[in-house]
Amino acid sequence: MDPSSSSPASSSHPNPHLLPPSSTDPNPLITPHSLASSTSPKTGDILIGKYQISHLLGRGSFAKVYQAQALSDGSKVAIKVLDKAKIISAGLTDRVITEVSAMRRLSHPNIIHLHELMATRSKIYLIMDLAPGGDLFSQILHHRRSKLPESTARRYFHQLISALLYCHTRGVFHRDIKPHNLLLDADDNLKVADFGLSAIPESLKNGLLHTACGTPAFTAPEILRSVGYDGSQTDAWACGVVLYFLLTARLPFEEYNTQLMYKKMLARCYSFPSSFPPMARQVINGFLDPNPETRLSIKGVIDTPWFMKRAFSFESQVGSTSSSSLLELKSFDSMNAFDIITRSKSFNLSGLLEDGERKRAQRFSSNETVEVVFERVREAGAKQGCVLIVEILEVAEKMLMVEVKEEGSVNGYELISWDKLRDDLQDILLVWE
């Protein structure tokens, strides 16, 4: 977990919402707890009576990140500890509030999840997913010391695109996508982290963003201009730089002088190794278009040949116990059950990506009967007090594909816990998206 960003941030006056709220506040951003030390936690310390600190993972100017264990169930988490006084004095109050607001909107298997937010008079604690595999930058440069195999890079990239599509449909733009902020969990799945520079709908002015921020080598050229920009297209540019790095173990633009780097970006002055995959080259050229109007979009990359190429067979996906990505199931060399589903008007999955009505959906496969699946989903939804819409398609003998949607949402937030639903249906699942 990267405890702080080296990227610039706009200054702001101290925000009262960061201070310990009144006990009469009905919905405080930060819940106060009295039993906590004002000093930094140490190994073995019990934090606010709920988490035991294991060891320090990393540190920055305003934060430290620790691995810890929940006393309630023994699960391992990462805890980001922020120093309130330093944040306020540095004018970073709004940045922290935006980070928390963004993470609260998001619940996706390839995004670090914010489980809990707590505070004392001097500290703020963000309880998050633990990603023991480290970040992709360190994995490639320090552990592997070489580029990734193309199939591995494609799998990670599928997961990155899936996460960013999800973010963008919820009005969140990351603005600091780089290998340092792409972590790996215990199952070697990618997790997007560090939303400290992210933008939310409240950040828009006339539909555009205006704050210059990010890491220079991954920052789209339009961010450096004094005009508004589209957050989804700047994230797309960063994806091009990331893909280049995954497949070469170096960056397309490497200059200490930012102005010289900017000129190279505008001139598209970068090169590929002779062995670079041709179809991947097309994707990167599309993303690294200095004109955001003609740049390849994150939605657009899904239909490119390189992205659609499968790294695993259909049989290995069904036989796997790990989650499979929606985007990884989009295209195959030959027609099979999942191809039938994506082409079926009665089972149109476009709503998963466009989410215009903010309805959240999940899909899974099962070899149970229609009656069993329907009843189990109904019961699981009732346990959470939710009304679910269920569509079931029989794609082969003893093979059902099921799409589940929640009936509605409150202020854009999900009513249902999809993790709990998955746990309740575990014994009838083959693959859960």
C-alpha cells in the first residue's frame, strides 16, 4: 500500500469536517473513538480495541500503512494512519475527504475496499483490503527484474480496465493510475489503490476537471494545459503508459525535465522493442494519442483484438475457484456458452458497464435447476432485506447463466452486499463474476 502520493495537490483551507465531530452529528464522516493512543501504533498494539498491529508496510509524509489483524475474526487488513495536524497544516483536508468519498462509492473485486473509517483526536484510520503481493512496479523491477509475459500482462490489464470502467460509471476518476498504485492480492489479482488524487462528480466544473495533478510520466498532456479535461480520457492515457511498462519493464517517456517530457508526449516520441506484440502496440498507440478527442477510450479498448484475445480456455475458467472477470469472458476464438450470452438480447450485459440508473448487477453460472437457483437467490436477498431481479438463461445441458440485479439504490449506494450473496450461494456456484 502506497501511504502517500508524491504528486502535487491543490491547497485548501482546513475543513471542519476533518475535526472530531460532535456526538450529536447524525452522520459524521469520521466516527470518534476514545480508546486509542495519540502516538503511532507499534507491533502488538491493539488499535481502538478492534485490530492488532502486525508490522509497518510503508510510510509517507502524512501517513503510515500497517498490516493488522481483526480481533473479531482473525482476518488480515491494511490500516492507513493519517496525522490530522500534518494534513490540516499542509492544506490537504479536501484531498483526504475526496479520497474517502471516492472509496465509499466503490465496491469492486479489483479495487481496494474501504472497510471502516475511524478516528481519534489526532489520527485518522482507514481500514482497507490487504494486498500482500505488493505493487506491480516493485514486482517487475525488483522481484522479476524483467517484463511480464504477455498473457500475464493481459490478465492484469483486463482487471485494471474492469475496475476503471466501474469507477467511471460511478463518477470517480482516479487521476494517478501507475504501477505503484496497482497492488496484487493473495490470489494474484490486481487491486487499484490510492484514490488520494481522485475526482468525484462534485469536482466537475461544466462537466470537466481543472486541477493539475498526477505523476508526470503517467499524466496526460492535456492536464498540463490551463483548460478543462475529461477524467476518463486522462485515465485512458495512463493505462497506455501502464501497459507499455508491463510489456517492457520501462516507461515510454523518461525525462527529468517535465517540459521536455511534455514535448515528447505531444510529438508521440516513443519507440517499441522489435519483439513487442503488434496487437498490443496498436492498443498503446491508441491510448497515447495526445488528442483526447481521438484517443482510444477505456470502453473502446474492450473491442480491440489484443484485449479480446483469451489467455485461458473456457474449461479452465469454469474449473477455477477464483473469480473471473466480466471482460475476460467477452470474446473467444470459437463460439461457446459465454459468446451466446453476450450476443443474446434477452441477456444484454451492457447495463453492467453503463449503469445509467445506478443499478448494480452480478452474474454467475450454476449446474443446479432453474427452480433451485431462483429460490436460493430469493432467500439470500430476503436475508439482506433486498428485492432482487433474477434473469436465468440455460446455455447448455445442466449449465445456467444467471444475472442478478438489485431493484433499486439509495443515493447511488448499493443496498445489497454482493460478497454476502456470493457466500450464501457458494454451494450452487460454478463461476462468480
